[in-house]
Amino acid sequence: MKPFLLLATRAEDAAADNEYASFLAFAGLDERDLHRSRLEQRALGHVDLQDWSGVFLGGGPFNSSDPEGSKSPVQRRVEADLRGLLEKVINADFPFLGACYGIGTLGSHQGAVVDRRYAEPIGSVPVTLTREGRQDPLLRGLPTTFDAFVGHKEAISGLPHHAVLLASSPACPVQAFRIGSHVYATQFHPELDAAGLCTRIDVYKHAGYFEPEQAGELKARAYRSNVTHPPAILRRFVRRYAQSAPARAGASPRPSAAVSSAGQ
């Protein structure tokens, strides 16, 4: 099988490695089938979409709505790398799924309004599918309303006309959308379970998402939550888009020099 590519931006190893492990577990992939590029460490480099079955973009500390003058050189370089890749992805209508940071990145690229109006605190929220969401191949068959983990400082407050709204929550009108037929983004985290969320609560205790003294209660709430359905989206994405590698000697797709698996 051609591998999938996970684009990551988390500088803290505990959060970065947990994110990779979560994508592996909930997408049902082996390490050989999910290569990770940590964009906060090095430039993405050339990506030939023909080498990959699809692309995931995970969450992270950057916000698309940050004032340009406040962005670090690393953030500006990551944003430039992602803009270049998204040009290819959109033009090819190539399988792409961005989570949290991914929705702001794809939204900004496509002309959405991304701002701080609909931020949500860390925890679980009820996500409700739109009519288009209930008919979408990745979401069809999920409950019309299901719980999902969120935690974000920015969100989309206005989608462009060509985007298809797939899901909303009471405090955030755009929880998922699609561009074309195969390019997706979610505000919620389909890769998170309670243990993964608790890892991020520990890592980002002083990052402004919540008051540090709230960490214990937030973790207790995570374990009391009923978040079970979002990982199905990752499994469906993999089943729908997994491609066979070319049938030739030594034909496993080669990642670019910037891409490595967690074990390297």
C-alpha cells in the first residue's frame, strides 16, 4: 500500500508522539503505512502526491489568525510549506484530512474567515451533522449528533460559497467542511481519546487554553465523557483512499528527505 503522510507541528515530543500513536491506532495503520513529517523541525521539502495514499494534518500550537507580526519564523515557514502543498492538494482534489489546526489552515487557504469568535475550551462537545454531512462518505452512518473532543483558540466564522458545511456544534458553527470531493477538515479531533486529551492537557497546561489549576478537573471530565464515534472517520478515510503501491521490484513509495516515521 502507498503510505499516508501525517504533517505535524507540535514541538513537544510527548504531544507529538502521542498524536502520531493516536493516528496509527485509530486509523488502523502500521508505522510503515503512516510517515510523519514534523514541520516545526524542518522544511517539508518536495512532496509528490503520487507517492501517497492521502495526507493528514494534525493540530498544534499555531493559529492562522495570529497577527502576522507575532508569528515566529518557524510558524511563517510552516504556513508557507502548507500553502504550497495545499495548492497541489486542491488542484488534484487529493485525499486530505486536517484536524483542528488543519481546519484553520485549509479554511484560510480557501478564503474562509478564521478568527477568535468561536473558540471552544478543552473538553467534549456535541457535534451535529448537516444534511450534507449525513450524506458524506466519511460521515454517513455516524449518529446525527455525537460527542467529540475540542480545544481551540480560533475557528471558522464564515465559509466560502464553494465549501460544503458538514457539521456544527452549539458554540462553533463550522466543525467540519469539505472542498471538492476529497479534501476535508474538522475542528474537533478525530484522533483523540480521553488518554490522549489528558496528555495534551499536561503538555499545554501553561499555553493559555485554560487556567493551570483547572488541569485536574479537565482530565476527570475527559474520562467521564462519551467520545467514541470520531475515530471512525479516520478508519473510513484510510479504507476509502488507500492505494496499492506500483507493482514493480522494490516499489514501496519513497518519502522525501524531510519525511520520517516515528522510529527514525
